[in-house]
Amino acid sequence: MTRNHMTVFLDTNILLHYPPLSNVDWKTMCEADAVKIVICLQVIDELDEKKYDSRLGDRAVSALKQIETLTESGDPVREGVSIEIYQPGTLTGSGDKLIIRQIVGYVEETGDQNVAVYSDDTGMRLRCSPHGIEVIKPDQSTRKPLIQSEQTKRIRELEEENAKLKAQYPKIEIFVSHFNQELKTEIPFKAKLSKPDNDFDVKNELERRREQLELKFSDEEISFILGGKERFPLRGRVDINQVISKYMTELEIYLQDYENFLKDVHDAINQNARKFVFMMNIRNSGSAPAETIDLTIKLPPIFSFISGIGTTKGKSFCITEPTPPKFHPQNNRSITPDLAGITVPDDHMKEPFVYHGRGVQRWPVRLIDGGAEGYSMTTRIEQLVHTESFEFGPFAAIFKTWDEASTFDAEVTGTVVNPPLTIKDSIKFVIKVDS
């Protein structure tokens, strides 16, 4: 239902944060044929106080100028919309409370019952309610954007200048990836280790070998050894007891060596299971080339070693099975290695740990660096143009123990000679162990 008229008192926030008075469709908003805009002196005083504010000063000055122009000219704000300044008698108070007292005084003085307050403040709306004063809220979509202080503006300007300067420099980024897999920079490196399920009991294996090699002669064998010349030409020249004693002594030495061999094989299987393989990736995502890049990647002291794979400059390690003792040449017992075929699967190494009957072979590796503080990998790249990447590796790392096989961070430091830059970053290795 449209009213004949509506008197609208303005709150200060409307003049500071919303469009000029002439841009508001007052009659539609107030649902009235005619609208009178009234501005209290308290609102004028608050605008005067804001003139020197670093953020709102310009808006306060603009609002005062607009009010002064409209009131002095006597022109309507819009068709059917007038404006006036209300100057009541002396009233005490400040802020919203004083504005409401002025509005109440206006109603008592004029008898006008079609009075409302145009405000965006929650406090003003709550204070108007006990007095029965209607509050009209502005359309939030018409609110002016927040004003930045001079300090904030300067910070933004400096940030923009800094971004422009960075765009003129290289940006060196270091990532880690799996061997022969596409690099996904948004996903951290993840490796899954599995504890070996083809392990063996060293003690049982040693006893089995002892039983296999101990001399247990039958009556026929003893008769053969002690028979006549036509059956055993060496009779009389060989002391069978001495031969047997010597063999048993050599057997004890062999079994000790064989026990050490089994322990080495056991350790090798577990070491290989605690190994993961990775590639290091360096990328220049900046807008300028970089020359002479020196990088150091430091890993925590949780590895037995870190090595390059496929290099001929590294050390080769081999675990060799000891040779069992032999009895008399005419009674040579050939022992077939019982561990032949033990294999630790490895999708990355060109040569997995395989027992061939004479040893456990490892692919040659290159030890980059080592020490009590952990391993450090170093590299130098002479030039890396922008948008170019460089990949080096693969590298194999073996955790010292299963307890230390867990997620860790590698520290990356480095320098670029031209243009002068300092590199400081970290790389996360996510490690999961399946029992």
C-alpha cells in the first residue's frame, strides 16, 4: 500500500558507504508518493569529524558538499523528494542515541507519524525498536567497496612492485619424483616399503647345513675305504682317521663362515626392503634464465647409505658364499647351495638382490656424501633457462632400521650466480611401511 508521504532520517553510514542521494529511488523504497529526507545536526557533526580520517575523509567531504549544494539551492533531490536539515533545541547525548532523541523530538514537534530511519547499523535498528521508529535497510549490493588506508595502499603498491621484480628473475623449484614416472608437482613424493615375507631362520638353516655335511659312514663305505689294493690303491698310505679329523676341523671353520654368510644374506634382504628409489627434479618457473646453480640437498641421519644407480664410478658390494670342505677326492660329496633362487623383488633396480649360488650382487652405486649429520647430495647446473627443467638420478636410499623408515623432510639450500639468488626450500618424503 502506497503512503501519501514518508519522512526519512538519514544515518551517517548511509552518506559514507552508499550511493549519492540523487541516485536512490526514494519513492519506490519508501512506498510513498512523496519523500522528505531529513538530516540531523548530529549527522553533520559526525561527517565533519570524518573529514580528516585517512580512509573516509574523501567520502565525508563529498557527502557534506552534496548536502550543502542541495539545501542551498532548494532544488529537489529527485522528483517528489525534498531535503532539509533539522535543527532541534539543546539535547544531550552522542552518536545513535542523540540522533534518536532528535527524531523523537521531531515527531513530537511536527506530529508526523510516517517517520523512518534509513540506516545500515544494527545498533541503530535496535535502539529504534523501543520507540516504535521504523528502520529501512539499504540494498547491500549498492554498498561502496571498502576503503584502504594510505598504509594499506602503500603495502599493496609495494607488493605489486615486488611481483613485477620477481617476474624479471628466475624461480628455482626442487621436486622429487619416482623413477620412470611423470612428475606431479602438486602431489608429494610417496613411497611404500614392505617388510620381507621370504625371510629365513639363520639358526635352522645352519643346523640343516651341518647335518648335511657331517660324515656318517655306512659299513659298506668303511669296508671300501679299508679294502685291498685292487679296490683302494691308496691303502696303507692314507690314515683314514687323520683324514676324517682334518675334514671335521675344516667343517667347523666352514660352518662359522657359513653362519656369517647367512647373516649377511639376511641383512641384505632387509636392507633391500628398506630401500626406495627417487629422482630429483629442478625447474625454473621464473621469467629469466639462471646461470651456475649450486644445490645441496641434506637428508636426516636415518639412512645407512644413499647412492646413485647405474654409475660405474661407485663401489660394488658382493656377499660370497664360502666353499664347503671336501672329503677324500675318491669320496667327494658335492653340496648344492640351498639358498639358490632367493630373490628380493625390486621394480626400480636393474639388478635386484639375487642369490646366484656364489653371492648376493648389488647394482654398483655412487655415494654422494655422508657424515654423522646425515647425507648431503650436491649438484651444479651451469644454466637453466626459464620454463626449463632438469632431472637427475635415480638415487637409492636405504633406511638404517625399520623404526627409522618413516616420513621425513629434506632440506634444500643453494645459490644462483647470475642473477644472484639464494635458494632455501624443503622437500617432503611420505614413507609408508606395510608389515
